[in-house]
Amino acid sequence: MSVHRVVPNIPVGADGEAGTDASALRENAAFYGLLGFEEVMNHGWIMTLASPTQPAAQISFMTKDETGPVNPDLSVEVADVDAVHAALVREGAEIVYGPHDEEWGVRRFFVRDPNGRVVNVLTHR
């Protein structure tokens, strides 16, 4: 299995909880911009910032996952999402969502890790 990157998903919004507060996305873009991050993706509900010199160094901010049943805690981009899904199913892992082809160009599924965290496993199509 080949991992391309791991990205934490930080919940943002009203009262620090996941919500629909788009201003929280802007505030985080401004703050993390001071640390050198630049916006590389923004769907209005999830925004990803990356280092311009180390593009795999990323952080995402999410108000509410628009298609998944829960907000994942982190995302792991892999070379072959279907192979990873099959391996996890064989091992009895709890699949929370998917696999799904999303309109924004990824195929993904959610799986619960041994600590109860939800991991968004994806590959770009």
C-alpha cells in the first residue's frame, strides 16, 4: 500500500464545533497564512492549505462533510483506495462510509481506527 499524504481535518465553525460558519474558514486561512500555508482547495465546507515548498504538508479545515455521515478526523491519500478498502474489510475493520466516487474528483471511504477516530481514505481520480 502506498501512502501519498496524511492530512489532519480540523473542525471549525460556531463555538469551535463543526458547523456552517464560512468566516471560520477565512480566519484559519489568514492565521495559517502567517505560518506560510497557502490555500490549495476550497469547497466552501472544506478548505485545504499547503506549504508552497512542501506541497504534501497540508492541513484541512472542515465545517461539515457535505456527503459523508460524519466529519472524519484525518484524511489519508493512497495509491489504490479499493485495495486498501478490501484489505480493511478482510481484517474486519468498521467501514463507516463508502466507498464512493465524489463529484469533486476523489474516490473515498471512511473507516474507524482502533481509537475510535474516523479516517477518510481517498485517492484522486
